Amino acid sequence: MESILFLGLNLYAWIVIVTILTMFTILTFTKLPADVVFMGGMAVLFVSGVLSTQEALAGFSAESVVTIGVLFVVVAGLTYTGVLQWVARYVLGTPLSYAGAVVRLMLPVAGLSAVLNNTSVVALFLNVVKVWGKKLGISPSRLLIPLSYASGMGGVCTLIGTPPNLIISGFYQKDTGETMNIFITTLPGLFCLVVGVISILVLRRLLPDRKSADDNFEATSDYTVELLVPSECSIIGQTVSEAGLVNVKGGRLIEIVRFDREIITPVTDDEFVMGGDRLIYSGQIEEILDLKRTKHLVNATNHVFSLKEIEKGRKLLTASIGLGCPLADVSMGGTDFEEKYGVVLVAVSRRGERITASPREIRLRPGDVLLLECPPSFKPGNLPQNNGLHFFDSDSIPNIGRKTMVSSLIMLGMILLSTFNVIPLLQSCFLAAFAMLFTRCCSIEQARNSINWNVLMIFAGSVCLGAAIEKTGIATALAQGLLHVSANPVILLIGICLLGTFITEFISNTACAAMFYPIAYQSAVMLGANPVTFCVALMIAVSSSFATPIGSPTHMLVYAAGGYRFTDFMRIGIPMNLIILAANIFIVTLLFPL
């Protein structure tokens, strides 16, 4: 079967190409989880005979994949000891201008993202930046895109800052036997970061001035209505279901406040109606007010359901729907989410505007912001891992204390041990993870929950994909094809990085790194150029996704919170892509001559 050639490629190579194109199409146009797509692709390559059993399973034992898994535990120690909270509280300060605010924001975020998970950093800073922006008189939408960009540009500054760097360095070590230094991308990454910050300031007129999605939730009287059950009402003694009070035209009963201030939420169908009850509905107020006439209710004299006057029996949280969230493309009424977790959907905001409809009937979409009423015991961390809901509220973040310093020193020790080649990176990561557990910076349960198995599946699949591209000769064939276009290594490098920057706008940067590394490496070898130059440039290119909100999980986080439109990212992101590409090629070829 290997001897059958078509356009210079054997049957196995065409199986790989079709598999990659199918995976790319699924990742771009469907909401199927990326880990499922990668596992499916790996299964096809294994079953078809492209990869042997050992080659198919090699991704799970690859050093780069194991390193990423151990780093999840290290990051958990930093998160649960309040390191991010300390930076957010004491570093931002009170700048005197917008330019000062951008610099004070982007530099510390980039610094943290160089050693921590980008999504975790942005999730913490999200609420802080919104409050900070309002305090400075700056629309949060003019700060949240720079926040997301900074996390991406900071991530490329170290090998452990972003997964593609580890994937590419792992491939390089396998091909050459040489280990890359953890700070090999620091100087080019910092140069691109400085260029990026300056570019944001120059292009700031392209940043939109939008209303934040959850600003619509500041006045609860705009989307809830409170009706009072008079003492001689005919429905007293009936259940809310018998009285027809639960799901009504235009909305839903979300809470009952008894005359003695007892709060009942969520409201079950068998809850009895009593005189003096306050019935709190969410939805379209005009339609809900018809209940006054049909059920002989009266208006409540004052509004007790308020974000600023939350009773001890309720907690209001806001969360955005991310890509892959099970709630996307369904209505809350069609799921058991509320019943399962004891929460109630109060209102929905989309693109900075609250949707004036019954919340449970709204077909939810990625980027929507939900206002949820939750019991006091509810914690976002209790939801299943990778549930796709990103909570803006940070009440679950621990206070700063002695362990904040301990976890910071552990991270610093890990970096120093690897930097000065005392022990390899993987061993230093294991040592740091053990130290986090030993010093109780995080518990065993927290460490276990911090490991994102879906992400590890993607990384393992990426390693297999890269191996298949190289084994079947696709990388060599593509490299030879590119050489026919130009034998100039600089032009070839620009072409590879330009394609990588474009593709990473639609699929994960890890997948993009796995697809392009074999091509970049083989191109360098055939030209007799320095493979390190191609590898470092590719690391930066595949993490430079600025033009679409789906290009990065951090973009989706700020997309919802900032009330952005899809075109907002394109307007400033396309120039940013070209600027960072030029900066990337310039600095990498200068520091790592071809």
C-alpha cells in the first residue's frame, strides 16, 4: 500500500492529509470538543495502519505532554494561595492616562502569563479590570482586548508559558537530541511584547467603546418584577403549580420571599402560596404584570431583590458561556442544570444588551452572559471540570497570606533549577508540584481537579499528528514544494509563519504547532538553515492570534465581558497580526541567524 503513489505521496500520506483536513473542518465549523476530534484523528491513523501501536500511544508519554500535566499542579498551588490576587491588587495602581493604564495592565499580565496558564490569569483580571476601568473613567472594552492580547504575547516568553512552545521544543529535542533552554524565546518574546504594547497605543482608536454585558444587571428592577400575595387572595393554600404561578407568559417564578424574610429559591412546584408572600419573577415585565389581573396580586411596595442588598439567603453570580459549553445552543428550560446545581437563571445579556424575553426560553449562545441566583454554598469550582462556564466573580479566590510567598518561591526555584541546568525541566516541575503539595499550597484534591485532562488529550493527539506528518513524508514534500516557490530562507520563514498565524485563528495553537513544526523543520534542513530560527519563529507565530474571538480561550472570556462584536477583533486584530509577524521575523533572524 505504501508503494502506491499519487502526486508523489503514498496512500498513508493521503490518509493523513484527509484526516487533517477533516479535523480542521470539524474544529472550525462545529462545536465538537477538540479533545474528541484529536482522539478521533489518532484512532483513524492507528486503525488505518499509518501509526503503529507504540507510535499512536507515544503522545501520552511524550515529555512535553507530561510536563504540561505536572505544571497544572504547580499553577494550582499559585492560584489557591492568592498569587494572582496579590498582583491584581497591588500592581495596577492609579495611572493618569489611558496609555499609562495599558502599560500598567499589559506588562504584569504578560509577566504572569509567561509562567502561568493564560486563561487563569485573564479570568482573575477580568473583574478587576472592569472595576478598575470604571474607576479611571475608561470603558472596560478599551482595556479587555489589550488584557487578552497581553496574556498571549506573554505566554510565548518562556517554554512553559504556552503549550505550543513545549510541543515544538519536544519535537526539536526528538529530532536533534538537543534540549532548548526554558528562556530561549524570552528576548524575541519581550521584543514582540513591547512592539505589541506600542501598537495598541498607536491603534487605540480601533478599540471599540462598548457597554459591558453584565452592566445590564446593575439595576435588577429592570428585568425582575415583584408581586405581593394579599391576605385574602384566592390562591392562598394552593401550590405554585396548582395556582399557575411557576412558568407564566413572559417569564418564570425565580424566588419567593416569605413575610418572615425566609427566602425560597429555586421554587419547586409543590411550594405552597401564603398570604404576604413576595413572588419574584424574571423576564418581560409587561407580560408578567398580567398576573396582577388574572391572579389578583398587587405590586410590592419596595424592591427587595437587589444586587446591592443581597440577603444572606441568596447570592448573585455572573458567568459567560464559552466554546464547548453544554449550555450553548440550548435553552435553560431544556436542561436540568438549574435543578442539578440549585441555581436559577435570572437574566441573559448578549453583545452588551439584555435580552428582553423569558430567560429560560432563550436559546443560549457562546459569549452570552448569564445572571444566576445561587445558594450561599454554591461554588463555581463545584461544577464539572471544563463545563465551559466562566464566572466573573472572584469570591472563591483565597486571601493573601504566608503561603502566597511560599508558592512564589517554589515557582522561582523551579525556574532557576531548569534555567541553570541543575536538573531538566520535567524533573524540576515534578519537584515543584511535590513541594506545592508538601507545603499545603494546594490539597491533593485541588491538585487532582486542576489537571485538565481534555487539554492533555489534545496535546497527546498533537504529538501523534506531528509524528504522522513526518513519518509519511508529507513534511518533506511540503518543504520541497515551498522551496520551488523560493529558496530564500527568509521568504520561506515568512510564508510558514504567515500561514501559521492565519490557521491559528481558527484552530487551537497547539494543533497548529503540531501541523507546522515538521514542515518548518524539514524546510530548514533542506535549505541548510538554522532549525532553531524556524522553531522559535513558529512558536511566536502560532500564538499570535489576534483577529478573531475564537482564536484563543482568553479572547472568548473578554468577548462576553466587554460586550464586543466579532468585527471588533478583526478591526484591530488584522493589523496586530501583521505587525507582530514583522516583529517576529525581524527579531528572530537577528538573534538566531539563519
